[in-house]
Amino acid sequence: MMKKLLVASGVFLLAACSSAPDPMDERIDAAIKLCQSDSAKAYSHTVDGLRVMCDSGSSYIIRGDISLEQIFEMDRVYCSSMGIRDFISSKSGEIKLACNDGSNYVL
């Protein structure tokens, strides 16, 4: 009986540890990564998408299936890793990107 109880409690602990991450934590983490600091000026998540405003003046409106890794790759390719000033993506996949160096792109 004790063995069954121990196995059942072990299964319960594994299930509790493997639960999905908190969406609020993911949004806060995204804002911190995009702003490249431990705080963002403002962020919100609505049905329209994730909006982030950084203390540096950069802003992001992320809709659709755009990942943070894709945004960082666009910064590397289009902005030479100098930073994104404004980023807007639409649900249809169109992206408007403005770099800190003044260059603008519609992808």
C-alpha cells in the first residue's frame, strides 16, 4: 500500500511540475527581451496582439505567428543588430520595420 501511495504521489508531482507556463510570465519575459532591459515602459496583451513600449522609445505591435527569435533575426539582418525602433506585424503576415539607424522596411 505504501508503495502505491509513493508512486501516485510521484506521478502527481511530475504532473504539477510539467504544467504549462503562465501566459503573464511569458508576456513579461517577451517585453524584457524586446526592450533589452529588466523593465518595459508599458506592455499589454489584447485580442489584437502584444504591444510593448520600451524606455528607449522602441515600440512593438506583434500579431500573428511572429516569434521573438524571428524579431531578433530581423534586427540582425535588416538593422545590423543596431536595434529596432518600431515593429508592427499584421495577422496577414505583413511586417513594418523601422531600425534605429533610420532605415524602414515593409516585409
